[in-house]
Amino acid sequence: MEEILELKELLLKGDIKGSLALVEELEEMSKDDKINNISSYSIILLLHLIKQQAEKRTTRSWEVSIRNSVREIQRKNKRRKAGGYYLTIKELRSALEEAYPQAIDRASLEVEEGRYEAEELEKLVNKEEIIDRALAAILPSE
């Protein structure tokens, strides 16, 4: 909120350069917030995709969790008024890759009741295939 008041002051003073710099900062803060939200849902999405691949099975619970995570990522990434998306496909892939280590850690506690350490589990699954599946689920089908 402080930033909005500061922007107002800068505009009233006619400081266009300062105003634009503050707008850029606000855009960056907003995007960081979107990335953090998307990352949280990405961890859950990847966790269940890892479990599916490692255990070569699925459950209704995992399927529902995958669908809910995909919906939330899509919702958080969509620009409501301006149209389009906050993150590009490349940025979404990067967010998934950054979330992957946490997803592997969490999955190691759940796959076959915690039988594998994260490093062992990582050798049992195909990271690129999992990220590709996650990205394909997230991208809007047109």
C-alpha cells in the first residue's frame, strides 16, 4: 500500500521517471508473488506425478490433487483484466524445475511408505517426463 501512495505523490509532483521506476518495481513484486503461488501448487502437482511414475499406479486422491493444482496454477497465471498470462511457457517450465527438488523430497516420504531417500527416488523417475506432463496439463488447450 505504501508504494501506491508513493506513486500518487510522484505523479502529483510530475515525476514521470520516478513514477515509471516505481511501477516497474510494483510489477516485479506482483510477478514474484505470482511465481511463489505457482511454485507452491507446482510442488503438489509434481509430488503426485512423481508418485504415479514411481509406483506405476494412481489413486483418486492423487488425481484430484493433480487436477486441483493444475486449476490453481492456471488461475494464478491468468491475467484477468489485461488478458494473457503472467508467466510464459519458458517461465512456467523454469518454475516447475525449481519446484522439482522439493517435490522429490516430499515424495520420498510417501512413495512406498518412505522406502527411498530423495536421491534414490530421483534415480527411479524421469524428471523431464514428469515436468513435461506437468507443463502439458497446465497449458491451456486451444
